[in-house]
Amino acid sequence: MSKTLSFKTYSAKPAEVERKWYVVDAEGQVLGRMASEIAQILRGKHKPQFTPHIDTGDFIVVTNAEKVALSGKKEDQKSYFSHSQYPGGVKFDRVKDLLKKKPERIIENAVWGMLPHNNLGRQLFRKLKVYAGNTHPHASQSPVELKVN
């Protein structure tokens, strides 16, 4: 009396994925904790049909990027490194300066570091929309407010 059991592993297909829009207010949120939750939603890990090699995530709109909080002394000490690939082309951007010039870049850098660094990660990153102010042009998608932290 031997029964054979066969279990099928579900794999999501890109055409079957339903995407939602979420809006996150970054005012007073700690950068790292907020970015890790955003990265999970962009990746689709909150859904039961999560498949590692398929984009199953949702869209995220982040507002009030200039009011994000950093813990410790990061605002004074943290900096981002970039190189132009030319001799002497090293650039260091301090967080204090970026908060004044391009506050969106701080959240984008934090989320990008938590996504896969391959074609899938670049596809996921395109679904993140970050705005310095309180308004955004995605009201027609009727995004749902998402509480983080």
C-alpha cells in the first residue's frame, strides 16, 4: 500500500501579478527601518505568491523625504562615495548636504542597497517614487497610505 504524493511548487507568472500603489510619509521616520520595509514591499515578500526570480512587488510613493530622521550622528558623519572612473574623480556627498540639495537621493540610496543588485533589482527600483515635498503626481492611481515602523 504505497501512496505517491506529488506536491507542486507554485511559481508566479508576471502576467498574473496584481500591483497596488502605496504612499509612505517619511516625516519623522528612521531612514533604515523605513527603507527595509519599503524594500520588502517593492520585492513582493509580503504576498503569499512571492517568487524570488519574478517581480511580484507593488509601487511605493514616498513623500516628505526632506523630513526623514537619521539615528545617531549619521547626519553629520555619514557620506556617500562615488567615482567617475577618471583619475582624481572621487566624490564624497555628505548626508547633511544632500538633505538640502536632493533629499530624495538619501531614501533612494538606502532602498537600493537593500534590493538585489541585478536586472531584477533595477526593475524593482523603478517602482519607487520619492518626492521631497508633501505632494505627488500619482493621485490618479489612488494609492493606499502605508504605515511603517
